[in-house]
Amino acid sequence: MTTPERPKLQTYTLSSGYVLPSIHAWPPFFTQQRNPTIIADQISHWTRIILSYARHRRLFVLRIQDADLREDNQWSEIFWNPRIKRVMKPRHLETLIESMVNAGEAAYEPPRQTSSVLIFWRTPEEWAELLHEWATNTGHLNTILTFYEIIEPEVPSQFTDMPLPLLRKALNTLTKTGRAQIIERAEGGGVRFFAR
């Protein structure tokens, strides 16, 4: 009697150009494990995939319902592997999200709920440094910019489509170091950047 051949674990390039690591082709990877050591390893691998995929696709938000394949969403490519007929279950994704929040790799947004998070493929501190560098290089020091001008610029930038809560987190980092001042107005917020 012959035993069935195990599937080959190899990387796979998605239509978006993202390269899935070989572990994504391992069927148990899609099942929430029970052994604490294996769980920690599984969470670590999934977190790396989620963060690198989000960076690749410039995705800022992840919701538990993104594991539901009845909805066509931007995360389907990684939460479903048709080659091995495996899918991420919402409960498993909920555990991953909770772990990412606890590790500071995501934050519940809006606060006081647990079904949607901002993904930190760049931390708010990293975004803060990029924002300040951008303001310095583009001559925006000591001028007031609206949040809208930063996240919806006429010329696309690395901040285009950044969620406002993430922009605020980054700007709060700069205000703590005296490199920015947030200005609240009835018609919307703005910021003034200062030299180091």
C-alpha cells in the first residue's frame, strides 16, 4: 500500500505580485492549533504575511469579516488557498488580530470594538519620521497643512489614502517631540511642522 504524497511546500506568486511563503501551502497552517509552541509559531508566520501583504498592497485596515469569502475583499488572496482548498476562519483571524494588537502591530479602530484594526506595516513612529522628512523636503515647515492636504494630495505620495486615525497617531508622536503642532478647526484638523 502506498501512502499519499505530501504536497510540496513552495512559494507562490499571487496575481498582485505578492510572493506567499511556502508555509502558506501547508494545510494545518489554516487551522487554529492547540499546542502553545505551535500556536506562537503560527501566529508569528501569519503576522509576517499579513504585515508584508498589507505593505505590498498598501492596505491599512483589516476586519474579521475579511476572512469571509462570501465577500470579495482585498485580503482574499492570502486568507484563501484554492490550491490546497484551505481558508482562514473568522475565529482564527480574530485570535491573530488580538495577538497583533497586543504586540503593537495593530490597533483597534474605532476604539472599543474588536472587529476592525489599523495595520502597522509601518509603526506610527516610522510614519512620523517620514512625515517630518516629507514636510522638510517639500518646504512645508512652519506652514499650516490640513489633514486632507496630506492624505489626499494633488500629487500622490506615500501618505495618499492614509486613514485619518493613523495620521493622527503619527502626528501625536511629532507633537511629543516638539516637531509638530496639531491645529483643530471646525472645518477639520491641520498641522504645522517645525524644524528639529
